[in-house]
Amino acid sequence: MADCARLRQMMVEQQIIRRGVGDPRLWAAMRAVPRERFVPEDVRSLAYEDRPLPVEGGQTISQPYIVARMIEAAAISPEDRVLEVGAGSGYAAAVMSRLAAHVFAVERIAELAALAEGRMKALGYDNVSIGLGDGTAGWAEEAPFDAILVAAGGPGVPPPLREQLAIGGRLVMPVGDGGEQQLVRLIRKDEEEFDLTVLEAVRFVPLIGAHGWKDGNADP
């Protein structure tokens, strides 16, 4: 296999920095996390390409730019506690673990949750907790969160995630149906008020759960 460290450097330069992601802490995190360790063996040679890739459980790992775009929009600080809904392979949680105090990542597919947890242990990322369950309900026992990222497209922002967002916290997620979603950022101003910003058009797998879609067809 080609030199992965060199490919990581190229990925950050060509896919992240050149597209306008401007956070040097995020660049460093993406240069450090070995993306090839978060994809199946048969697609590891493609780990640093500008595209989503299939992972276990019939799911995908997002293209590097989208991962970076969402993380930058969440404006994660070193003291922040972060919730990720849809841990998937664990890659985004691993990147965020280099930026935050602690990352709590919820995954509904047991196979993916177990693999993500194993990867964190193998790489020594001890400030990531992986939970198995319905991520649309959040992780109430660990709330509030300074940042919440949702790695699947839902019909709207799940009410439990709004409730678990700290005052001043940022929530980033795709909203829309299975055809195309809008990536949005929600900032909690106070107990009742939220500011919403639409960032860009994206396409994600459906957010499945009690406060999302009922199944993979994005049906309400």
C-alpha cells in the first residue's frame, strides 16, 4: 500500500485546505488520524480519495471534506464535550477526539459500534465513549453537550438533541429527505431560542430512529 502518511498530508492540502476549511487545529487532527484504519481491508487503498466509501453494516464513511466541514461548523474547543449521532466507522469521532475534551458517539448498528470501540482502543483514543442505541434520543446521562454532530439526514432536528445542547452550543446535521438534504447549524442562544444557519447542500444516509425516519427509505 502507498505511504499513508503522505496520502494524509495530500488529503488535507488538496481536499480540506484548498476548499476553504481554515482551522489549523482541524488540519492537524486530520493529518494525525489514520483514516485507513477506519475502513474495511478491501477499500483501504481508497481511504484518502475524495469520496465516501462503504463500511461494515451496509453504511458509508463520508468523504473527508464533509467530515471536516461539519467539524469546523461545530467550532469544537479543547474543553468541549461533544455528542456524535451515528458513529459509523468511528473516523469522525476519532478526529474530534483530537480537538475536544471528550466525544460521546452513539451508533444503532451493533457491528459498527463494536468495531468503532475496538479502533479507539487500538489507537489509544481514550477520550471517546461509544454507545449502542437510538442516537436520535441523544445521550441524556452525559448531557449537556457543547457540540452535537449528526452523521445522517433527518426530517428535522430531533427534540431530544435540542434539549441536550448546552447554552451557546452548536448542533450540525443534514436536514431533508432521502434525495438531498441541507447541512444546517443550530446555535442555542438560551433555554428557548435557537439560531439556524443553512450551510450547503449535502447527501447523507437517512437518520433512523424514534425522532428520525422509520426506515432506510426516509419515510416518516
